[in-house]
Amino acid sequence: MRFIVEVFVEVRFFAMELITILNRCHRFRGFVYHHARFTADHKTIEISVRPRRRSAAICSSCHQPAPGYDRLPERRFEFIPFWGFLVFLLYSMRRVDCRRCQAIVVEEVPWGDGKRTLTRAYMLFLARWARRLSWKETAAAFRTSWEKVFDAVEHVVTFGLQHRVLDQIDAIGVDEIQYAKGHKYLTLVYQIDPGVTRLLWVGRERTIESFRGFFTVIGDQITSKIVFVCSDMWEPYLKVIHEKCAEAIHILDRFHIVAKMNKALDEVRSAESSRMRSEGQSPVLKKSRWLLLKREENLKDEQRFRLRDLLRYNLKTVRAYLLKEVFQQLWDYNSPIWAGKFLDEWCRQVMRSRIEPLKKIARSLRVHRELILNYFRAQKLLSSGVVEGLNNKAKVTMRKSYGFRTFRCLELALYHSLGKLPEPESTHDFF
């Protein structure tokens, strides 16, 4: 009998201490924690909440006090787990007769959001962990479901998008990222101001209509203040930028230009290697792909010796490699005039080279000559290198997603990881 009494006293003391802790970190005016108890399986803690005497209920529509009408059955709100125990707040919601709204509605409670079963504190807690771990790992770590983690991230991202500040955007970068098989792409728009880099918008596909959606979201007033735009040579992007940001300095992405040049060089090498093999010639180009595509400073000593020997041959691949290496000197110029003269001369040499993949690139560079030279007109202060770095982070986010199959999931994950969105206020920083 004495043992039972001692256990009862300890449990009661624990309940009182738990209520004291909650009053310190999760207290709301107008409500009190009534009592706490373990469930029969001793795996869950239930904490009853009741309104203070003579406290008015708040209408969930107009957010103003309103007279009570009746009470609904008790609801369970999932709270942050405590020492391995699941924790639930129990509360019977009041209905109010709101004369402003001329309707009977359920009251608004400060720890909950609409019909969600998770408390605001728990949703913020899960969302912060979902930025560090995958959603699946977060759900497993806190003994909850993937759907609840999704719900938490959606709540935090929705709040962030509604409260973010977009009053001043000087520079943006736009790029696409593949998220599924079958050429399915997302259009990502970033703010790339010095000192401020964040994801501004996620669009489905990489079409004109999709990209226009970004400018619809930010509005004409913010669009008119954009000074720099960085993009690749994807035609839909070029058309929309010319249409919406005609006064901005449009800078073509140097990294995509170099990537296209490497792809052209690899086409030349592959075609010539196949021809030499079919003619029974010595396979000097065998296993030479990365010798030609890597930067010289990234080559090992053995690779440098191999490359030096390869450059002695009079091959179309060697000529293409030398033209590609000469092109890199373009980025060393500071003056747009001299950079333009170098670009024109390089294109003339390529057009006389009879190397068709490089000639195709030269034609494209001539068409977009002024956009390329904008890099120098902007004093080389901006490039899509920042965009490429953010795109790499986006790919990491997608890999951590363990196969999100819907656009909505990807959109939330990207905004949550890269958007630098404001978070809802919390009574306490739970960690």
C-alpha cells in the first residue's frame, strides 16, 4: 500500500512539474493547463487545457472576441515529444456566435491552426528538422508519419511566402533543373544580389508561360526595379526577359557556354575516335575524354604528360581542344570593346576550321553577342556562378527527398531549403 501511494505521489509531482514547464515555454493568455496524466500504456502523456474563467473566445474568421455558443467534443493536438513520450494537448473547442461575421464558427486557439491536429510549435519543430534531414528520416526520428512532416513543412512555407519581403530585388538568375525522367523540368528563379541569395520562385516546366508566372507573382513595380538578369541561352527565357525586363542588363551564363563548348568538343572526339577505329588506325584518342574536358590545373602529372603527347597529333579533336582553350581568354578581359573584338576574331577562326560542332556554337555566340558582352558591361560583378551553386543545393534537396513524386512536394522542399523564408513566431525555441 505504501508503494502504491509513493508511485501516485511521484506521478502527481511529475504532472505538476510538467505543467510548470509548459507554463514557462508554451503559455497562452486566456488558457490554463488543467492536469497531465499518462495513458494506460504509459507511452503517451495527455495534458488537459481549459479556458480561463470569464475569458472570451476568439472568432476564427474575423479574429475578434465573440460570445460563446456551445462546446464541441474534445480534440487532441499533437505536441513536441518529451523524453520519448508522445505528448497531446486535450481541449474542447468552443463555438462562438459572431455578430460581425453573422455566423456560428469554431473559436481560434493560439496553439493550433485550423483543422490541423499538430500544434504550431510541433509543426515548426518538425519543419526545422526536415531542413536538416529527409522528411522520411524526420518522421522516423520523432515517431510520426511522413504526411505530418509534409503538413508541418507546408504550414511553415505557406507562412513564409505570405510574410517574406520582396520590396527590393536588384539582380535575379533563372535556370532550369530536371526533376524526373522524360524531360520534366522546373524553372527556378533566384535573387542573387551581393549579400542576398535566395530562391524566389519555383515554376512547373521551362516554358514561356511558366516563367511569366514569376513576374506575375512579384508584380510590375518590383519588376521595374530589376537591374541585372542572368540566364542561359534557352529561347523561352530570352523572350520573357526581353519582354518583362527590357531595361535590365541581361547577362548570359558563361558556365552554360563553356558546358556547350565541352559537349561540342566531346562530339568531335567521339566521331573522330570512331572513324580512326573503323579505319584501323592507332587508337590515340582512347580514354582521352577527361584529358580534354578537364581544366589543365586539375590534371594529374601523368595526365599532363599524356595530353602533351596527344597534342602533337594533327587531329580535328586537337584543333577543337586548342580553340576551346583559347576561348577561355575571353573572360580575362575587362573592357567590353576588347572582349567583343576577341569574340569576333575567335568566331572567324572557328568558322574557317571546318569543325561543325564548334561552328554551331560560333553561330550561336554571334547571335547572342551583346548579351555575352553584358558580363563585361556589368564589370564582371555578376554571373550565374551563384545560380549554379544554388542549383547544386537544389539537387541535394531533391536527392534527400527520396523520390518526391509531385510538383507540390518538390516546391515545398525547395522553398523550405533555399527560400530563406521568415518563420512563424514561437513561445520558445524547442531544440
